[in-house]
Amino acid sequence: MNTKQLIEEAESLPVEERVLVVDSLLRSLNQPESEIDKKWAKEAKRRLAELRSGRVEATQGDEVFRRVWQRFEK
């Protein structure tokens, strides 16, 4: 099987299976680093705790992008 045939075969899979194929291929290019993953998990838990406790307030994505674009317009 050549590359073109492999791609055609992958494209014919159901979307859930294509996601698994893509994820697997990306992971093969970008090997996860467990120390970095642990640090990100710790940070995500910290941020979630802040949100749940009310220490910080969530901002809608649209508002975040509006602010970013405003900075570039100056």
C-alpha cells in the first residue's frame, strides 16, 4: 500500500476513527513529555479551583478576542 492509498483508506473511516488516527500520528511526531504534562495538569487544576471558588471570573472567548484585536489596532 502506498501513501496515497493509505490516506484514501484513512479518509474513508468514520470520523471517530479518523480522530484516533490523527491523534496517534501527531503523538508520534510530538512525543508527550510527562513532566510538562504533569505541570500543565497541576496548572489546570489550580485555575479550575480559582474559578470554582470565585477568586477569578471567567471571560467569554469573544471578549478575549475583542481585547486582543484592540491591542493590535493601536
